[in-house]
Amino acid sequence: MARVGDRIGNYELRAILGGGGFADVFRARHVTLETEHAVKVLHPHHARNERIRARFKREALLQSKHTHPHIVHVTDFVDEPGFAASVMEFIEGHDLGEAIDGDWAGPWGVDDALLVMRPVLEAVALIHGQGVVHRDLKPENILLNQ
């Protein structure tokens, strides 16, 4: 299991950002370029499963081709024995789940809901139009950078 302090490829894992049954996401630093990234690391038992590993790699490849202001850009993929990791741009901010539980708790007006959800729906429409189905769309996976 990947941990803070581990190095995967050229990336040093610096802090855990979140995780689930499939993978963990870390804030990481490229050791040569000194740039910040989010690195999604498959759990070891999934990384050993060739079918899951291939799907993860295919999803990273497809996501790397999207240039949309509301889709996190994949910049690299690390494929090493025991590890598979998708490297993404790091977005400063918090997620919609945190906002709903905090400052934005309670009912929303239509204008506020549209302000947040219109970009999400545009991004989902773009990827669906290219044959990609987002398998884990939830408030915690919607980043707010304001």
C-alpha cells in the first residue's frame, strides 16, 4: 500500500488527499521539476489484476486527451512493478462534499445550483460524447477552486 513518503516514479507522495476501495489520491511533488501534482495510486491488489490495471491505464490515457476547463488534466502515468498511478494536475481548493457539509449547507437556490452544476454537466457531456462513462461521480469528486 502506498504511503506518504513513498516515491512512485519521479513523484514523492507528500500527503493523502482521499481514497476509496479502488485507489488512494496523494498530493505529490515531482522530485526533479519541483511541481505539485495529485497522484492516484491503485491499491496493490488492484494493481496486480491485469484487467483492472489495463482499465485504469486506459482511463488515464483518455483523460490525458481531454482539454476542458472543468476536467482535471492527467499529465503522466506511472507503470511500475506493484504500482500503477495516474498523475494529474493539482487543484487547490476543496470538494463539493466539504462545501455541502460546511459553508454551503442547507437548501440551494436554483441560481447557485446551476452555477456549480452547469460546468459539471458540460464536462460529463463532453466525456460521454466520447464514449467515456464516469464511474464515480459524487460530491467528493467535484473540485471547487474558489
